[in-house]
Amino acid sequence: MKQKKKNQKLLIQISLVLIPVFIALIIAVSFIMYNSTVNGFLEAQNSNMETMLTKSFYDITGNTFFYEDVMEWVIEQWEKDPALPVSDITQEELGKYIDFSEEYQGIIGTMDFVNSMTPDLQAYFVKTKFRLMWEAIMLEATNNRYEDLFLIDVDGDNFGMVLCEFNLNDDSKNLGDRYDIDLSQHPAIEKLMKNSSGDIEFEKVEDFPMKGSCYIACKSVILSGRTKAVMGIVYNWDSLRETMNSSLMKALIMGIGGIVFVMLLLLIMLYRRSIRPLARIQHSVRSYTEDKDSAAVISKMSQIKERNEFGLLSDDISGLASAIDQYTREITELTGERERVAAELDMARAIQAGQLPRVFPAFPDRKELDIYAGMTPAKEVGGDFYDFFFVDEDHLALVIADVSGKGVPAALFMMSSKMLISNFASMGLGPAEVLRLTNEKLCQNNEEDMFVTVWLGVLELSTGKITAANAGHLNPAIRQPGGSFELFEDKHTLFVGMFENIVFEQYEFTLEKGGTLFLYTDGVSEATDSSDKLYGTDRMIEALNKAPDASPKKLLENVHADVDAFVGEATQYDDLTMLGIKLL
């Protein structure tokens, strides 16, 4: 009894020494945590807003305008007639614009492109750019939960004019509306106007651009060397302050709680001897690592009766031993499930491969041609495909295509596309008509909005004439006898499956005897190395011309080896599909 009282007295004496120390420590830690949390929160918020505004700025302007002079011209048109950009777009305007774009010989989207338009087409161009800008701003504001995202003119007579704005509370101003901006109340905007540096500035203002206290990050839009407009993202300052106070309170509670816990733990450790339960736990764990007997561990842990951390630890170890057994059983089941899925994917791959011609020579009785093709999928199953088959004794259909996406969905869409093209081409229809009918079928119930690029040609063996149509696919490479491989700039139309009622164009060219036609997908030209550098068509042409008169099989092997050497250890992200045919 005396010993117990001595222990209690010693505990009280130690407590009288430790408690004032811990109180002083709590006060000091609270003061430090308050300052660091407030400053850290604002710095983190500014850094986060700067990152988000920078990303939003380039996502919005980059997706809407490719050229600075075009952007400046479009904004001037918005300001001249704010009603024009928000007016409706007719199908006639869309059709005229598509026709003009297809006929235009220069780079689409440049100022020369705009100047070449008629006033009607320029009006359509202005309207589409405003829609792109508004949709981009709406998407950025919605995805990032900005209270408001605005683009305001700050130049000359149009100072304060709203170019585009989206507010989560549907309180946005329209194009042409104005804000009454007092620069003395907006130091950030004033600084951006003076510097024209493209930096990001922050300010806390009242009732701009919405009611209440707002915290704004602004970035200047610099055109022709001056600040033409300002883009800003807005957060509600009261919400930020509540978040900051909540974070501060949590940090203080956690800090103080941690200090109190440490103090109590030290007192408990000084009051009670803990070596024996710890040694028992250690022995049990070591035994379990050797024999994995969870029942023995649970039995030994139940003998530890201390009502402290060691008792809790013993319970945790018992639970951990049971959990490990459960995890082992689950891992065994998951392994079996993974093997089943792998087997199904292997079966899908085999089914897909069975849909493509892969027996070579493909036509051993036809001595006037040599053909070879192959596909290496990036995943278990891919979205590329090729095909070749005789329509009649003198006409050979050639197909290469690339379905959007990868994996099983792309493979299913690929099989549908291949079957439709094969069926329609076997009816003796021209390439353009085959693609038209295929497009109409694929557009039906295409809820996933998938599409496929297709190059389809019909080779007349007796003359070497090829009638072809290109639906958004890459340009083929052609080598005539005695020459070298070159890219053939053929006519392109939109992808198959994207829109209904597309008119596909077809064209003709002649492949002389001894000449070779090489077809491929973007898995070849867009293969990337570890530094994200593209392989490109120039390297592909060089690889083909290393042995230009070789057989199609050898040509494909040369290109494949060159792509592998270029890619190195980098992961292959796209299917690698090629087809070659040579007239003998």
C-alpha cells in the first residue's frame, strides 16, 4: 500500500512539472500554427488559383484561337456588333463554310484565311468563335467550380465591356454589357494594364463581378503588345475564409490533441511497466512470420490484459492476423478472376485476329501481285484493321482503317466496320458509295460517338488503275518502278461514323507494274520515344526507301524494326498496322 502511495505521489510530482511545460508548449504551438496556417492557406490558395487560371487561360484561348491576330480581329468584330456573335447559325452558313474550307489552299484559321472569306462567311466565323469561347469558359468554370469566370475589355473606348462571362449562379453579363470599373478599387487590373507582362495578379474586392466579397485572380490578354483584355477567375471570399478557419481549427485541435496525448502517454508509460507485454507481442509476431499460425497469435494476444496501448496493440495484431488470412483468400480469388479475364481477352484477341487475313501468300495462284499485311495491337485487342479481297477476277479491294479508342469497344466497332465495308464492296460498288453506305449504318445507334478513318481502294489488275476514297485516313505511300517511295497527297473527307449524310469523294491513279503501294495507320507515324518525340512520316519514308524494291513483307518488317528502334523502351500506345502490295 505504501509503495502504491509512493508511486502515486511520484506521478503527481512528475505531473506538476510536466503539465506547466505542456501548457506553455500548447500556447507556443497554437501561436505558430495560427500564423503558419493562415499564411500557408493564402499562399496555397494563390498558388492554386495561379495554376488553375494559367491552365484555364490557355485551354480557353488555345482551343478558340490559334493565332493572335485572328483573336484581335474577332474581338473587334464582337465589340462592333455584340448582337452578331449570339445570333443563330444556319445550316446554309455551315455548308458554305465547309465548302470554303475544303477549297481553301492555305492554312485554315489564319488571318489570310479570314481575309479570303466573304462578309457572310466572316460573320459565321465570328459567331462560331464566340460559341467556342463561351463553351470553353462555361466548361472551365463548371469543372473547376469557379464562382465566376470573365473576359473583359480594358482597352480604350471599350473599357469595361464584357466579352464573355459565366457565373455559376446564372448572374452573368452578356457580350456588350459593361462593368463600371474604378481602377483605384482594382489595383490588380490597373497593374496588368500598365505592365502588359502576362503575369497573374490577385485582389479582394466588393461587389465585383458579383455581389459580396470576392477574391479574384486576373491575367492580361496581350494583343499587339498591349493589354487588350483581362481574364479573371472568382471565388467567394467568405467561403474561402470559412475554409481557412475550419482548417485552422482542425490544425489546432489536432496539434493540441497530439500534445495532450503525448503527455498522457508519457505519464502512463512512467506509471506502468510495459516491457513484459511488449516482449510477448514481439514473440508472437516473430512466431507468426515463421509459421503463419494466426490461431496461435490470437490465443497469445488474448492473454494480454493490460488496458492500454499494448492491450489495443494485441487486439490489432489479432485482427491483423485474421485480416491477413482473409486477404490471402481474397488474393487467391482475385488471381483466379484475373486469369479468367485474361483468358477471355486472349479469346477476344484470337477472334479479332481471325477476322483479318493472315495467311500469306494470300493468293498463291495470282502471280501478278504480291501482298502482305500485319497488325500489332497496343492492348489485348485493338481498333485498327486491314482487309483485302477480290471483288471479281480483275478487281482487288484494299482496306486499311483506324477506329477511335482502344480495347474491346474499339475492337467491336472495328468488326462491324470491317463487315459492312466488305459486304458493300463485294457488291461491286465504288469506294465512295461503299463508304457512304457504311457511314449510314454506323451512324445508327452510335451512342458512344465512335468513328473510323478509312482508306478504301479497288485495284484493277489488268491496267493497274486504282479507284480510291479516303475518309480522314493518312496519305498512302507509293513507289513507281525505278523510283522511290513518296507520300501521295490524296483527297480527304470526314471520318466514317461521325456524321450522317456525308458525301465521300473518290479519285483514281495508276500503279505501274513493279510499283508498290504502302498503307498504314497513325500507330506508325505517331509512335513516340521516351522523350515524346514523334516517329513521323519522314522517318517512315526513309525506312521504306532503304530497300524500295523489296517485297511487301520485307518492307513491313523494315518499317516495324525502324519504329521499334526509334521507340526503344517507351510504351506503345497505339496499334501498329500496315499493308503493302506490289504489282509483278
